[in-house]
Amino acid sequence: MFGTKRELMVIALRDTDVVAAELREALATADERERPGLERAAELLARAAAVPDAEVRGRWALRRITDAGCTGPADSVQAVKALRRAEPGLSLVSAVQLSKEAAAIQAA
């Protein structure tokens, strides 16, 4: 086991590209009443798609931490424990990284 490298094994999954394609299709056939709402939806989707993965993971982790009843800093030992209890499959390394990303959201 020498030379093994621990990496963050949590990814942010998004389907914004699929939804954007569906919105483009809907816009192509939209009448004048539907167009403003679909254009607004496309703008909101573009904004959501531009959010960095670390922020998406941080928001997710912060929700799990607060749902677990932890009220202190998101990168505290208690928060990491709460996150691992809420998501038992997380490694300690992943939970610590996620708690740091959650703390960045909390500080913003």
C-alpha cells in the first residue's frame, strides 16, 4: 500500500446541459406568450450551470450538516462527524474537504 494517494472522491452531478437543450427546443417552437418565461428559465439555468463544482458540493454539505442539527462552524470536528453520520459512505478525507467547502459557503 505504499505510494497510495487519497483523493476527494465526491463529484457534483448536474444535468444542466440536458435541461438547456430541452429549453432550446421549447424556445424554437414557443409562441409569443410562452417565450418570455422560457427565456427567463434559460437565463436562470445558465446562471446555475456557471456555479463552480466546489460551491455545489459546499451547499450540499452545508445542508447535510445543518439538517443533522449542527449549528457551529461547518468545518468543525462536530460538523465533520455530523456529515459522516448523515452520509455514512463518506471517507474522513472527503468529509473534511466537504466541510471546508461548506464553511466557505457559510462565510459568504
